[in-house]
Amino acid sequence: MSLLTVNDLNVYYGSIHAVKGVSFHVEEGEIVTLIGANGAGKSTTLNTVAGLLKPRVGSIEFEGESIVGVPAHKMVSRGIALCPEGRHVFQDMTVRENLEMGAFTRSDEESLEGRRNVYHHFPRLKERRTQMAGTLSGGEQQMLAMGRALMSRPKLLMLDEPSMGLAPILVQEIFDIIVDLNKQGTTILLIEQNAQMALSIADRAYVLETGTVSMEGDADDLLHDPRVQRAYLGG
């Protein structure tokens, strides 16, 4: 049984058919990435899994149980955490307060343990724990958004465009952290426009084009596929 199974997902914005029959699965312990151009349906797919959108057709199963219709705020207690595109940290709260918001389903003891874990992965957040989140750099805010998602100790961490707007050196740092999190047992579903980076760390990948899956397979195979190289890697 897969950790996450999405089958024949169809999502609409009014009359616009944004996601058209998308199917994919994520096994426990994997990094799976969905790549594609802007408007391909990547974020819509992720937001639907997270319960922020409801599919018109299709099934989503997590640990063998349907999660279609489960409210987004209850997904966290199910073991799913979303780190959204654009970070969306609480600007007028400190780093520590932002992290504590991510642990609202956990006990005080678990919250303390969660902060220790986050500070281990993101030492810069520990240094800035009393600083207002709105004063952090873009890279630091991305780390905080990821750290906040980790506070719930998710079985599945979903990352939506974690490299967006970051300098190349910070992109490398974020992706190194993603690999480290995965090595320590976190299953990751990654949405990313930087196809080169995403394919270089993922186990498997799906290519989305205009709301449909056009290719799928081992990430390394797709990284070296001439069609993917032409379309997404500048080859």
C-alpha cells in the first residue's frame, strides 16, 4: 500500500478544467517531484491533496483511507503538512511563535522536541528565534515555513516551490536540507519549477503539462531524457 495514492484527479476553477485526470503515488520514504511549467496544475494538485480544494472527480487515499472532503486543518493531525508557495509566514510574530503555530496539534513536550529538531536542521532559525518573521530574508523565511510544517511531525511533507525567488547558493542549501530530512525518515512530495534540482534529488518524478501527466518514471531517467532536457533543462 502506497503512503499516498491519487487517482484520476479532476479539479476545476469555475468552468476552467485545471487538473485533468492526474494520477500518481508516493511510497513511504521517497522523494517524489511534480515538475512542469507555470500553469501546468502542480500547485492545484498539491492544494487539492492538502484539502484546500475539492476535486470534482477522482480519489485521494492516504495510508489506505480516503481523504477527499477532509478539511485542510484536519490534514495535519492525519500526518500531512503543506509548506505553501510564497512561504506565508506570520510576519508580526517571532520565529519561535511561528514554529509554535505549526505544533498546534502537539503537546508542549512534543512542541519543545519539535523546536529542537527544527533548530538542528535550521541553525539560523535558532539564532533568530526572537526575531520578527517579517524581518527575515527570503531564504530565512523559506526555512521558517519548512520548519513550521515540520513541527507537526508529518508523515508526508509537501513542499510547493521552495526555491522560488532565492539566490542560487540558498537554493542549494534548501535542497540539501530536503535531502537531509528525507534521509532522516520524512517522505516528501515536492513541487518545483527548478526541474534540474528537483530531479537531481528525487526518487521518482511526474511531468505535468496543461493539467495532465505527460511523463513519469525514475527521476534520474527523466533528468537524462532528451524531451525533458529540451523542455525544462535548457538542453
